[in-house]
Amino acid sequence: MYDQLLDLLLTGLTDTLIMVGVSAFVAFLIGLPMAVILVNTSENGIYPSKSINQALGWIVNITRSVPFLILMVALIPITRWIVGTSYGVWAAVVPLTIAATPFFARIAEVSLREVDHGLIEAAQAMGCNRKQIVWHVLLPEALPGIIAGFTVTLVTMINSSAIAGAIGAGGLGDIAYRYGYQRFDMQIMLAVIVVLVILVMLVQAGGDALSRHLDKRKIS
């Protein structure tokens, strides 16, 4: 029995890692540029553009306002068009990505806004162009905060993947729902909870350690 439970948990964990891993990778690739655009097109940014800033801000705010479960159901036609199905691990990647991207973009935006404006002015005084300021001042200085924010995003995505699993996406959520809840098997339910807690703790610890390592402001 324990061998079957272990195999079940390993399968669910693998599916969850695929869902979260792929979605997080895409969310990072899209969310970070969105954050950079939001910061730099603001009134005090180096590429001020009220129209672009407001339009992108509206998109981010509207997407973040929709609860994940509702978003997942609403995106079923789009999900089916992109991956060919609305059921399973890869079908969950689409709504997870769309939900996580604006969430991470806002967190990264906060980190970028916290960069000392004096550093930007100093770079401008030394003749750096705007692209150089973004790559060599803004992003490096904000990187510890961006990593910390991405860690929070990953934890949120793990929670969302459990919800997705409970409605047919597979993963640990699916196991907890089908084998734990529907069959009233508390052993499986508790086992899934323990695995999720350990996974979240490992992600949080790893993200915190990397953020501290990259923080140039830390005291040696």
C-alpha cells in the first residue's frame, strides 16, 4: 500500500513541478519586461509615456482582479486552441501563466521603483543611454527584490496548481481531490498536504538564499 501511495505522490509531484515550472518560466520571461515597461514609461521614468503606461497598467490590473478558478474556466476555449485540450497538465499551463504573469509584473515593478534614483542620475551624468541604464543600473540593483518577488510568485503558483488539479489538471491537487476527498482517505490527504508544505518551504528557502546572495547592500 505504501509503495502505491509513494508512486501516486511522485506522479502528482512530477505533474505539479511541470505545471509550475513551465508556467513560471514563461511568466518570468513576460512579466519582467512588463515591469520594466511600467516603471520606465511612468511619469518619472526614462521613457515617459502616459498612454503606454496606462494601457499596460489596465491589462495587468484587470487580469489580476479575476480569481484563478474563474480565470481557468473562462480560458478553456483559448487553452483548447493553444494546447489542443482543456484537460491535463499542459492545459493548466495556460491559465497558470496568464494568472502569474501580471502578479509577478507588479511585484517586480515595486522592486524596480525602489532603485535609488540617484544611481540613475549618476549613470546619465556619465553618458549612459537609456538602454544601458536599464541593463546596468535598474535590473542589477533590483535583482534581489525581483528574485524575492519571483519566489512569492512561485509559492502562489503552487497553491493555484493545487486548485487546477482539483478540476482536472492533474498533479497533487488532483490526487488530494480524487483519492483523498472523494474516497474519504485522510492518509492520502495528509500525505499531499505534507508534500505541498515541504515543496513550498524548499522553494521559499531557496529563493530567500539566492536573494540574500545577490544583495549587494548586505553587511559582510
